[in-house]
Amino acid sequence: IHLATENEQYLSELPEQAGYFKETRIVEFIFLLSEKWHLDQSTRYQAVELLERFMIKQVEQMCDNGGNAKGRDQGQRSSWSSVRDQIANTFVLRLVSCVQLASKLSLHYSRVTSDTALKFLQSLKYSYTKQELLESELAVLNTLHFHINVSTPLAYVELLLEVLGYNGCLLPAKPLHQLCVQLLDFCYLTRETIYDTLLKIAIENSTPSKLQIAKFLTVKEDFMLLAVGVISTGVFILSPGHWEQVVEHLNCITGITPQSILEFSYAVVRCIVGSTTP
């Protein structure tokens, strides 16, 4: 109930730029960096979501400070260019800071120290100091008003798996959990393809309008739907005989319709096997 309420509140306050900083290259960078530093599974999702929320807030603040964009004169164009340059120049530093902060939240022994972060940045030919690294962490914390410990889609997946087990679903718990984590990674890395397929299924049209795309944003950012879709797909792959029963249980637990669960699983499986396969 707590997770569902948190999810609904997040969707009700969703900025229209949500998802802009979850493109594949950024997600892949964070995942690879998390692997390099031996961070636990939840940390990489936390870092992606942290960077996304921070960057949107930072861009909003920079644009507000640069004045209102009502006109189209040269000064405003150069102002936006300046904002863009500032974001680009500090982006990798901010990304590393978000991974650092996520590692500190995870209660994991592999916390990322300043020395580790600096060594990595230096390997990319950046010449930041420890003070600048600390200031970068504080910039993320201040911009988000220290509200950084939010639930990730993995928390939704793991809790729903626990509820399924409690409700008597006889599923291979450990292999299913491992597969769900792999599928969640896959959904993050192929986000645009999966949700593009899902949108076209929902509207029964291969060319969605701008309004339809805008309205679909709440679907793309719905962690509960993502978790349900990941579990459903995992069961379909591992134990297809239990699939219909699990979909019924997930429907009862979350209120998400069997049709929506089916469509999400279809979009994921289609992306895994390739669109040319029947």
C-alpha cells in the first residue's frame, strides 16, 4: 500500500520532461560504472532515478535564472546555449556523484569513496579535486532538498514477488528473482523501444500524435506497471504453466488489468526476440 501510494503521488506530480535523462547511453554508463565498482543491484536503479530527478530540477532552475523564454532574441538563444554548455561540462561529474550517493543509501559494503570516484574521473582526463567532488554531491542533495531515498522499480519487483509467495504461488523464487533483475536491466536499456511498442498497441495506431505521446508519459513512468510487467514476463519465460495464475494474482494485488499486463509482457518479449520474429 505504501509503495502504491508513493507511485501514485509521483505520477500525479510528474514533470513533462520525465524520462529525458534515461536514454540508453546514460543508463548503460551508470550500469557499467556500478559493475566496475561492485555495487549491489538496487544501487544502479537508484542512481539512474537520482540523476534523472536532479537533472530535470537543475535545468528548470538554470532556465528560470536565465529569464523567461517569451521572446526569441539573440540574448535568450545565447542564454539557453550557456545553460546547455554548463550541463554538458559537468554532466559526468554529476553522474558520478549520483552513483556515489546511491551507493551510500544502499547499506552495502562497497560504498564509493572520494578516492575511487576521483581516480575514475582522472582516467577520463577530468581534473576535479576532492573539494569539487564534495561540492557536486552537495549540489545534488540541495537541488533535491535532500529527498533522495526513493523506492526503485526493483523494490516493487521484490515486494510483489514476496506477496506472490505469501499468496501461495509455487514459483522458483531464486531463478525468477535473478531473471526479473535481468529483465529490469533490459527494460531500462531498451526503454524507448518497449514503450513505443506499448503505445502503438494501446492506441491501435503506428503513428501516435504528440498529445497521445504526452498522455502516455504516466505509463512510461509507472513503476508498479513496470514491476508487474517484468514479473509477468519472467514467469512466462521460466514457468509458462503458471503464467495465467500469476497474472490473476498480480491483477488482484495491484489492480492493473490482465490486458495491460499481457500487453507489457508482449512488448518486452517482442523486443527480446526481435520484431521480425512472429
